[in-house]
Amino acid sequence: MREKLDMVVGDPSWNQSFPEASVIHLPALKSNHKAILLRTSLGLRDKGRTRMFRVMASWMADDSLNSMLKKTWDSTGEWKYLVTSFQLAFDDWNNNCYGNLFHRKIRILARLHGINEKLTMEENCVGSVASIT
């Protein structure tokens, strides 16, 4: 007999405290167990707040970053305009040349989820046939 936990329970006061809560079934990556992720909010950022810039180590291995920096950064310009120019050029480089790792990760996780679903369906079909015979 197999059982699976697939829900989270909350009382009315908890539901009022976390009205945007959701449950996500994560893909089974290293075992046949799927973890459950409880999100208490949608994770939306305030419109006025911007994300802090962080450098990813993998960017340093990409030769196109160095050439983009040399093309973009003109040390004779005013600091404010240099930063704005760099931000625009960097966003373009990240989206078009390097690729957005966040979007790649989402696509890969979606593919893994689909593969896990297919394997689960096939496993259930095989188990059903075996129990009939």
C-alpha cells in the first residue's frame, strides 16, 4: 500500500494571516519522494523597491562579459551616466548573450516535473496491471 501526503492544513486564523499561501509539490530529484513547499506569500516585491545587484561567479568565465565591459565603460564620463549605461548594457548582455539562469532553471524544473509525472503515471499503470493478474 502506498500513501502520499499532498496537502497542508490550516485553521481559519492561519488562513487569515496568510491569505496568499499556496502548496507546491517539488520534483523528486534524488529519491522517489516529492517534497511539499508551503509558500506563505506570492513573493511579489514592492513596486518601489529594486533588487540589489549581485555578481555571479559563472559570469567571470564568459569572455563576452569582458568585451561588453570594455565597450560600455568609458572612464571619462560622469559617474551617474556611466552606471546607467552599464546597467542597460549589462541587462542586454545578460538576457541576450549569457542567458537568464533563472528562466533556464524554471524550464529545467518544469521538464523534470513533467518527467516525474510521466514516470509516476507509468509506475501506477504497471502497478495496477500487476495487482489485477
